[in-house]
Amino acid sequence: MKAILITNDNDTYNAQLTEVAEDQLPEGDVTVSIDYSTLNYKDGLAITGKSPVVRKFPMVPGVDFAGTVEQSAHPDYKPGDKVVLNGWGVGEVHWGGLAQKARLKGDWLVPLPDRFDSRQAMAIGTAGYTSMLCVMALENQGVTPNDGDILVTGAVGGVGSVAVSLLAKLGYSVIASTGRREEAEYLKSLGAKEIIDRSELSEKGRPLGKERWAGAIDTVGSHTLANVCASTKYGGTVAACGLAQGFDLPATVMPFILRGVILNGVDSVMCPREKRIEAWNRLAKDLDISHLEMMASEIPLGDAIATAKSLLDGSVKGRVIVNVNA
Ligand code: NDP
């Protein structure tokens, strides 16, 4: 089978497209023939070695995939079932989706909702599933469309694009923050009402600012997240999932102790199975499928290494689907 393989021999970090014998696949009770994978920010970090995402070598990267069960000793799955995989350390400590096959624990898989085919599932990918978890976090904290605007940072990125689309479809008024003003029309076509420049949020700010949004989905971290919290309305919620600007959080407690702002962390990797199934079912119900093609581009497996570098430069728009059989 074809796979991207990352090696780290004698401190030389290398990722290449290569042929791997199927008997090299790791342990697991389900073998999946992969249709599509994607490139997420974390895959960019893994392929380039920019952050220590990969913790075992050699490693096949790819934190997600969609495909068809080929062999199964798991009671919930049989050959021919369509499945989707996100996280659980796949692509980090267990061989991942940037390959034509994967073997892993069936407990990690989610049945693919009927509404999506494998390609659409990967247009959504881990980024889109994380966006849904963020929207669910806002809802669980009681944020409703009547409460006011919702901010999405890193809006042209994968998580951001799906978040804008989902929130708009659910009736929220969305402010999209981006460094790419030239993508304003794209963001408006996904449903953003207003676009702001990310420079408004990316520098060190004041402990408290004007109350601007009832809630936010932040994919950026660092000063941006601190400023997002500082301008969240009384009792509002910020769902924080990303670190594209940085993993630091140079904030004060003021928004939390004076305005009761809730900072709700969102993790997709170890998220319990029931919540994942709920998130995928919600995506099937609430995502405007016609937006997927606007957000997604497709590359063959052989282009994954070069595209991973562009992803970290911030020059990739929306979601990148990887056709592992092309
Ligand atoms: P993308 O690379 O697709 O998007 C990131 C976006 O962040 C960019 O498009 C850009 O948006 C913005 N950005 C990039 N650099 C900076 C910067 N220096 N300052 C401010 N904004 C910046 O990544 P994803 O959408 O796949 O992921 C977004 C984040 O979410 C990542 O940090 C990723 O690790 C994290 N993530 C976390 C998950 C979890 O389980 N918690 C799951 C999935 C992702 P624009 O061009 O609009 O300014």
C-alpha cells in the first residue's frame, strides 16, 4: 500500500511517500480501506516536524480518514461498513490516515452518517468535527442566537470555515476574524455577517474591552484569545480549541470574575465516543452540504508533504481533502 511515512533516524526527521507492506500495519481489530484523508493543522506540524506531534517512529501521519471496513473482529463492524475516524492519537502514536489502509481499534471508529459519502466526511474532517464540538459547547452553556453576535477567529482556516457555516445555518449572527481580507466574499458566502481584521485582536490588549460578542469560537490562542475573552459580553462563553497564533494565554482574570465569562476548552482527540457520534449526527443535520465544495480542495497523496508546509504558512483556504488512491 502507498503511505506517507515519517522517520527520525539519527535525529534526521524525514517524511516521504513510499510503499509499505500491509503486514507492517499496527495491531487492531478492524482493518479499513481508506477512501480519503485530509490535512489538518496538526498533520502539518507532524509532517514538517515543526512541533513534536509524532511520538513513535516510523509513523504514518493523518489524524483522520473515511473509508470502508475490510476486515473486522469487532462486534459493531463488518466488511463493507462505512466509517470515519478522528483523533485518539492516530497519526501521532498509532499509524494514521495518510495511507491506503489502516488497522486500529474498532472502538475508535464512528459509523459514517448516511447523509455523507467518504469525500464529504473528509471535507468536514477533524477540523469540521471540532467546529461542531465548539458549537455544542456554546449551546451547552446556554448561548442562543438571540444573545447577540458570535465571533469566529482564524475564520478562513478549516475549523473557522466550518464554524462560520454551522453558526450561520443555526441562526447566529457571525463576525469572522481573518488576516485575509481578500477572502471577505468567501466568508460572507459561508454566512458571516461582518468581517474584522485579525490585527484588531492579535496584539497585547487591555484586561477588559467593550462588550462585543455573546460568544466566540477561537482557533488562534495567545493574545487573540485573551482579547476575545476581554470583549465577551456579560455571561458569554468562549469555546477555545486552537493555537495558530500560539499556545500561550497572556490574559487576566477580569473577564471571568467581573463578567462571569466562561472559557470552555474543546478537545476532539480524546472526546468520548457518545459525544463524537452526537457531533457527527449534528453535522449531518445542521451543516449546509453545498458549502463543503466551497471550502474544500482535493490533492493526491503525493502532494500531501508539500501542502503540509503551505498549511503552516497560513496560505491554505478551508479544508484540504487527500485522495489516498490518486
Ligand atoms: P488552519 O491552518 O486551516 O487554520 C488556522 C487559521 O488560523 C489560519 O487559516 C488563519 O486564519 C489563522 N492564523 C494562522 N496563523 C495565525 C497567527 N499567527 N495569528 C492569528 N491567526 C492566525 O488550521 P485548522 O483550522 O485545521 O486548525 C485551527 C487550530 O485549531 C489549530 O491550532 C489546530 O491545532 C487546532 N485544532 C484543535 C483541535 C482540538 O481538538 N482542540 C482539533 C482541530 C484543530 P485567517 O487566514 O482567517 O486569519
